Amino acid sequence: MIGKLKGIVDSRGGDWVIIDVGGVGYEVVCAPRTLAALPAIGEEVSLAIETHVREDQIRLFGFVSEGERTWFRLLQNVQGVGAKVALAILGTLAPGDLANAIAMQDKAMVARSPGVGPKVAQRIVSELRDKVPALAPRGVNITGIGAPAPDLGTSAAADAVSALANLGYAPAQASAAITAAAQAAGAEAKTEELIRLGLKELGR
């Protein structure tokens, strides 16, 4: 199985790019967001690859990060979500935004993706809610982990910490993330905004 490709961008289309690796061109299917992030033709690129093998074809799906590939795999565990729909979701929502939608049980945000109806969106936010913490990158460096929880000062921040803790994050980890979120958002930030920013902080 191919897990990674590093080569030169040879050409690209609406949903694919060809990566030249030592004179061999690999056609890789990508979400629009991934294609937009790729360098220009002739420049070097490295993509995380998910290989799908069937009797009649081999397809390579490319992602700019291991985190996106993990989401791609996880989404397909939900009934009604295949490779095409999973790619459409990742083409619409960044991993941090998807994690936030699941944490907030915001099926409307997930349903913005092409091919995702209300029922599928509901299954995604329901079935993946307990799996969001597992997608945080290993070795994430958040100030305050392992230290006493900081004084968060507001009920909105306390509620946001509680929400992250309910998702499975360690209390100190949740507190550190929300502290950083509160500093960025200001004293008047609401719980929902702090949760969103806290999840982004955890995903760095």
C-alpha cells in the first residue's frame, strides 16, 4: 500500500493531481481544499496517501496532513459515508471546523457538504462525538499540560472546559486550551466560541 508520496506536481484537474515521483506519475484524487493548498506545477509536494484497492481499480486519495487522512478513514465508518462523501466533507470543512461541529453536535454545519443530507449529518455528529479526542496530533504541545489548572475567571470559560472534558480531554489539557482561547477571543467570548477556539488550539 502507498501511504505517502513526495515528488513534483506534474499536472492537475478538477479533483485530481498527478505527482511525478522519480519519473512515475501517480494520479491522486484530492478534495478542493487540498488542491487549493498544493504548490504550483513543477514544485515539490508531499501528500499523505490513502490507497483503495478494488478488483477493477486502484485509487489514491491525497491529503496535506495525517490528520486529514485520519478523518477520511473515520468518516467512512459512518453508515452512508463512502470515500466520495468523506472527501466532500473534508473539502468543505477543515479538520478543526469538523471537530467543532461534532463537539457542538452541529449537524447543519456538516450538512453543508455536497451529498450530505440531514440524516447522514446527524449520524456523523452522533457516532463520532466520542472519537474526536483521538484525532488530536500526538505530541501536541499545549502550555499548562500537567500543571495546575489556570484560573479561567468566567462561567463561559468554565463551561467550555467542562465541554472539552466531556469529550475526553484531560482537565489540565482542556483548561490550557480554553485559557489560550479566552486570551485570543477576549473577556466577552461566549462558550461556543471558546469551545471552537479551544479545539483549534488542541489541533495545532
